[in-house]
Amino acid sequence: MTVHERNISASIDPVKLDRLAEVAIKVGLQLKPGQDLLLTAPTAALPLVRKVAEHAYRAGAGLVTPILTDEAVTLSRYRFAQSDGFDRAAGWLYEGMSKAFAANTARLAIVGDNPMLLAGEDPIKVARASKANSIAYQPALERIVNFDINWNIIAYPSPSWAKQVFPEDEEHVAVAKLADAIFAASRVDNDDAVASWQKHNARLRSRTEWLNAQRFSALHYSGPGVDLTVGLADGHEWQGGASTAKNGITCNANIPTEEVFTTPHARRVDGHVVSTKPLSYQGSLIDGIAVKFEQGRIVEAKASRGEEVLNKVLDTDEGARRLGEVALVPHSSPISKSGLLFFNTLFDENAACHIALGQCYSKCFVDGGELTPEQIAAQGGNKSLIHIDWMIGSDKIDIDGVHADGRRVPVFRKGEWA
Ligand code: ZN
Ligand code: ZN
């Protein structure tokens, strides 16, 4: 460790960092004795990687295998690599990951990369590399999104990310501020973080149980610039907080998490809606989005910034113009109260009610694990290569649940649970 690195990590509270590692193992993963753990992280996050390994072994982990990525190494590829190499990906590595998950290895991802790392690089090379990587990663990713095993994502305040969130501050101040924001959002800024997560999960579960009992056929949003009816998929199921993976272990896939979410009906969304926060997408910022839906499809899309990028995204495939997720988050959520834009979906999607363009989650259907892709599509589930969340919530939004017979029940008033 260099002197410079030591100074930077000194601005991160070691007690809270240790608690974050403990929460990842005990709540995020509920790692079982004898279970192996595969973890990925940027090199900047090594102090957290080491803490995670310690808590994993204390909890009885079989073998902890870290895989690290490095921003300087990534940039070297874009600056110096031969052009024909950009369609390559480490398929052998992802095959190994997939085999590990098939053998019940748990998965922890520590995020903390600079969200703008590739913003200045050749967009064609970025797109080629990202496509090759997506294709190679697909089999391993499927085991994760289908919850074959317990998995969890947490965040580390890397200096390059911190400087994006707090550009005016010196690096060590920015890191300290981002660290505090991550610790607060991840609910480790108190003495019994594990208990506070149990309480939080119970609260989210009472919301999903209420929504699942209501069986609304649609949600109606109203507010400034918003008159939107989002039909819900047939047999949809609300999810939030902890979920039980197919290996029987209950995990909290995202830390932090504030949302309850389900699958909208890909062909029953009508009206117009505007975004309430900027969307950071692959190094570009898209802001002031205003779209109009007809029978589930976006027929008009404008943005005050990044309109070209937005329209390119919408043209990815047929499903990119339709919704794959609808999520409810109160305006009073701790992440919303921080008032920060994190440039990272793990945080930003938990600041406000949001919708996602693109792929739906099979998990958000009753008995979703047993449905075929054709059944999911017939019930209104959307299919796409993309899944992009953007924020439509604020303290001015009212949401009604609409029953099949037209009866309406208040769900949100002025951005809060009714
Ligand atoms: Zn979401
Ligand atoms: Zn989403």
C-alpha cells in the first residue's frame, strides 16, 4: 500500500467499514458454514475485500476467491490495445463462475468504479467490449438473476467515484463524504446493524404483503407533468427486501435497498410521465426525460439533455420501448434525504419511485421460477437486452391502486405511503 492510498483510506471510518463487511456476510448473503464465496471488486476496494474475507471465514466459509479489476488496467486497453481485440471477453472466467454457482458458491459484488471512467474513450470500442462481455457473462448472470444462489452487492467509496459525486471537494474530503453516505444508506451507522436490517426487511415485507393481497390491476400516477396508468402483469408478485434463493438461503441481494417492485404489463401502459432525477447511463447523463406511452409502447421521447443517447437506447430492440419494472420508494427514504446523485443505480434507484425500460424479472410473478418465457410474455412480462431504471417519484406524486372493477385505493400521497 502506498502512502497516498493509506491517507485516502484513513478518511473512511474503520468501525463502519467493518460493520458493512459483517452485514454483507450475515444479512446480504447469510453465508452458510462450508459455503464457498466468489467476490469481485475494484482494486481501490481492497480494504473492504480484506474485511469481507475475515467475516466470511469467521462465519465458516469454505474458500473465499476474490477477483479484482483495476481502472488503470481497463484504460490501458482502450489507449493501447489492438483494435481487433475489442470483441473479446474472458469467457473462460465466466464459465468458471457459472460452474462455481452451479456448485452452490455464493456471490458478492463490491461496486465502486468511477461511473465516468470510459466517458472519454472511443464509444464504438466501448460498445464492442461491452457487448462481448455481456454475451460471455450471460450464463453466469442468469444463475444470479434467477436466484440459483445467495448473492449480494455492496459499495465501497473509491476516490474516483467520490470525486464524481463531490467534484468541488479535495479527494480525501470527497471520500469521507461518500463513505458516510454509503454507510448511512447501507444502515451500518448504528451499533446493531444486523438488527436494524431485520427491522427494515420486516417493514418492506409488510408493504409487499399488503400490495400482493390487493392484487391491483393497475397503478395510476398523477402530479406535475404526470398522468400515467401502469397496468400490472397478470399474476404479478411484489418483491422487496430479503428473498429466498433456490438453494434455500435467504439473502438481501442489494445493500442498500428501499424499493418494493413488480412487473408491469408490457402492453397496458398509457399516458405521459417526466423524470425527476438525471439518469447516468454508460458515461452519459440523460436529464429532463418526458415520454408518452400508448398501449405499453413509448411513442414520443424527449430529454432536455442526452436526447440522442436516450433515443439510441430506445432503439436497442422492441422491448426497450416498454416497461419491465415498476418500483415504489417513499420520498422520505434515507437516500432521497441525502439529496445526492450517486451516478450508480444501486443507490439512485432507491431515492425515488421509478420505472425501468426493458427486461422484466421472472421472480416478480407468482411461481415465476416455473413459468416458461412464453408464459411470462403472455402474462405481460417484457423482454429486452436492456434494463434501465429511471426516477419518476417526488414529494408531489400521488399514486392510486386501481382494481379490475375500477375501484381505486390510495397507495402514495405526496410521495409517501398513504
Ligand atoms: Zn428497481
Ligand atoms: Zn431495476
